[in-house]
Amino acid sequence: MTDHAAIHIDRLVRCYGHTDAVNGLTLEVKPGRCYGFFGRNGAGKTTTIKCLLNLLRPTSGTVRVFGLDPRKAEVAVKSRLAYVPELAGHVGSTAQWGCHRSAARRTRANHPQD
């Protein structure tokens, strides 16, 4: 394992026009830890995750996943993750659970020491 945090966010800001979806978020998730985002609608949970996946560009601040900048190493970052967007189907659908099982198998195969 490396010394890099699984997720490192430093003063993340993401604006939509004059509205701050995320305003100054700093967060670090150590390897092997499990965190969740909780909050009301519009609190910036999805926006933060999309910035981590390079689906949205931060207005300012930095994000790192496994020590990598998702903008510069998008394939390397995404090859170690599974992301199911909000509109991917009904909760508990067969396709959604199949996606999770497939991602878990890939993660174990690619990173057996983790």
C-alpha cells in the first residue's frame, strides 16, 4: 500500500453561476476507511463525487484520488472505482447489483493486497 490518502480534497469550490454547490470543502479519507456523504438535497454531495471522478471540474481547490489528479490520470483513477449515477435504475435492480458485484471482483483481482 502507498502512503497516499484514498481521497484528498483541499478547499474544493464548485460554482454553478452565482451559486456555490460546494464551498471550501477539505476532507481526507485514509486507505481502508469507509465514509459516506449525508446531507439535504443541494448540499453538494453529488457535485463533490463528480469532481473526484473528473465528471465536473472544480472552480477552485484540489482533489486527489489514490494520490492522483483525476484530470491528469482519469483512466488510472477510474480503473480502481465503481460509480453508479443517480439515474442508473431502480434501487435494488438486477443491473445495479450486477455492476457492484463486477466492480468488487475487479477490485479484488487488481488489488489483492488492499
